[in-house]
Amino acid sequence: NAGVTQTPKFQVLKTGQSMTLQCAQDMNHNSMYWYRQDPGMGLRLIYYSASEGTTDKGEVPNGYNVSRLNKREFSLRLESAAPSQTSVYFCASSPIGAANYGYTFGSGTRLTVV
Amino acid sequence: AQTVTQSQPEMSVQEAETVTLSCTYDTSESNYYLFWYKQPPSRQMILVIRQEAYKQQNATENRFSVNFQKAAKSFSLKISDSQLGDTAMYFCAFMKQGAQKLVFGQGTRLTINP
């Protein structure tokens, strides 16, 4: 099925461990995004990539890095996980010039840092 | 910076009733887009309805409609003939024209009771 695929769906990390969240879309979208969802705070933008080869910080980028590997893939890396990074992470994508029609979201990754 | 506020953390209604979810936003922009997303227990983010600020006519999608008050910076969602499947978290979101970033509200958890 066409859409945005995130892996893994669930992950438990120990404080200080590193991991990469993977995201791939097969809709030929140019723009991709990473959000985190926390109770009472909605979704907040971590990083986004307007097009292949570019990345920009969002509202809450500290503690994260991203890589736009190619047009399809946009990964999010936690170098040294902290309990404050316990959250649900969403990847999303949108076609060029049409983000104002809304994003297509992945199904999310629930990350727990202990 | 734009902000989106949903002042109702939780709401609960009986099946078949009509329910209205509130959303206010703060912006100095004159052209922008507003969205309502639904997040059922499956965690998937689903676009419910979209409004273009330059259109005075309120958007409707089947049982879902909005009341867009540009001067008051208000964008409420009305769900008519509510169904059990409407039980979800609902997020209001804002995007200014020419931008790609969605700014989300805190969310309202809606429960439809049988």
C-alpha cells in the first residue's frame, strides 16, 4: 500500500543508548517531516526536509539529528537517548507545492527511554 | 510565531448527538490554511477537513463541518450525528501560505458513548 512507512513501531532504550528511526515514503513526495507527540502538547516539529539534500530545524531539534538519504527516505537519529525523549514519533510527507493540502503521516513509533 | 490553542482537553457525548470542538489560533498572517486531524486509538493521523483562510465559506465533509471566524481567529469543528467510530483525539493545525510546516494544537480527546 502506498504511504509512509515507519520502523520500528515500538522501541525501549536505556539512557545513553543511540538509535535511528527509519521513515520511507513511496508517493514521490518532495518534503518530509519528523514530529514528536507528547500528552498535552500536541505534535511538535523536530526537523523537516523540504527537498532531497536539504534539512532544517523545527521547534524541538535538540538531541536529534536527521539524514535525508534520498527522495524516499528520511531518518531520525538519537545519539544519546534521554528519558525526556520518551514520546511517540511521527514521520510525514507532502508533495512539492501542495503541503497546504495536508500531510500523509506514518503510523508512528512509540519510544520509551528508561 | 503562530500558536494554536485547543482549550478542551477532553469531551464526551452520547452517540447521535452533535458535538463542537474549539480551536483558536494566533497569527499576523492574512493568508493561511487550517486543518482538523483525527487520531483514533490506532494512532494513525487522518485529515478530517481543511479550510483556506481566503474562503469565507465554511468547509464541510459529510458529518463534519467547521465554523471559521477569521476576525476572531477561531476554527471550531462540528460533528453531527456522532458515531462510536468518531472516538479519537482531534488536533487543530495551522499552516501559513507559502510555508510547509504544520503547527498543531494540544488536542482534544473525544469519547462517543453508546
